[in-house]
Amino acid sequence: MDQFPTPGRVLAFAAHPDDIDFGAAGTLARWASDGARITYCIMTSGDAGGFDPADRTGVSELRSEEQRAAARAVGAQDVVFLGERDGYLEVNHSVIARAVEQIRRVRPDVVLAMHPERNWDRLQASHPDHLACGEIVTRAVYPAAENPFAYPELAERGLQAYKVPWLWFYGAPRERENRAVEVSATVDTKLAAIRVHASQHPDIEGMDTSVRRFLQDNARRHGMSEGSSAEVFHVVGVNTPETIAGF
């Protein structure tokens, strides 16, 4: 079910540091090993994370450093931080324009984002910032990034309109999943990236066990062999040979 050609360029959006690593690091590590150039764009600074009430001023810098290190472990080349306030991410034109800017700058074959629909089976997957991230990126991908008259200040800076071929959502409700990517060979890389975010995980071993179990359950649900691991996505073709502009 995961026969998808390795993209040349990938732009992965997340609401917080560590979201990409939980949602898609196995797939990204697989693509990176096959030569994809990967950029992360983290929308908030993660300033509401962590567990120490006395260290509110340093948590953003710490989480940014953790994300850079995790990205290196996966094989991503670039990490961009938009610096929005953690817990306050809003769907507005200011942030949409910044997402469009990144899309037009990177010109990716695949854009990854958190899913914009609430998951009622596992509400923890539907942090309001996650939902906002998904909606912001969806609006940025279509129509804004490909409309030459949207956010004209970007074109004035040389960032011309660009049509995104594929939009991949991670953290989707199960009924939306339509692609599973086997990540058995990159599970250890994914877990290494997650462990880098130590400021967020008081029980590293418990987290490790839960993630392995979750990935194996994904593989079973999508018909892969026993013992396999998979990440799952809701994949949307935006500008492909099968799509028709405006319909």
C-alpha cells in the first residue's frame, strides 16, 4: 500500500516541536535515505510545553534545539520556526501567508501537515493547535500558494505561485486513512528522534513501548505482515494527472 515514489522535496508542517517526529518521522527518514530534501516548518515555539513551572523563559529555546537535533537524526536539512504562541495558534491570513511563503520557497513535491479534522476516538490527537495547523496549511496549499494574485507581497519578493502536487496529512481520524507506509526499517530512527524531545517525556521507556505498539497496530490494520510497523496518512492529490483545476 506504500508504493509512492520518493519525492524530491518535502515540506513538513507541525504545530509544535516533536509533532512531526511522532506523526511522520519514520516515513521522512525513509525518504531522506532515498535522497529527498526535507524541510520542517514548526508553527509555534512550544512555550507551553515541559513540566517545570520555574523554567518558562527557557523552554522555547530548549524545544527549538531539540527539534533541530531530531531533524538531523531523521535526515531533514532545514528547520523553520514561525514562533507563534503555543496554545494560541489561529487560522488567520497572517499565518496562512507565512505558510504560503514557505511553500513557494521550498516548492515541494509533497506537503505534510497535521489533520484539520477532530479525532473523536483519540481526542489527544486533536489539540486545537493541531487542527489549526491543518487548516492553515490546507488553505495555503489551495488556493493561495498557486494563485499568483494571493498575497502579492510574496510575488514582489520573487516567490512566485506554485502548484503543490500532493498533500499528506498525519494524525488523521482512522476513517480518513488511505495510505500506510511501512517504516519497519526506520522505527529506531523515529524513536531516536522522539527521544531527543526529552523535555516533553518523563517516561521515555513507556513512550518507546507505546509508539512501537502503535506502529505495529497501524501495520496490522492495513494488512501488512505480522511484526511490521507503519505510519498512516490521509493523502490528497492536489495537482496530479488525475485532478482537474477548479473541480
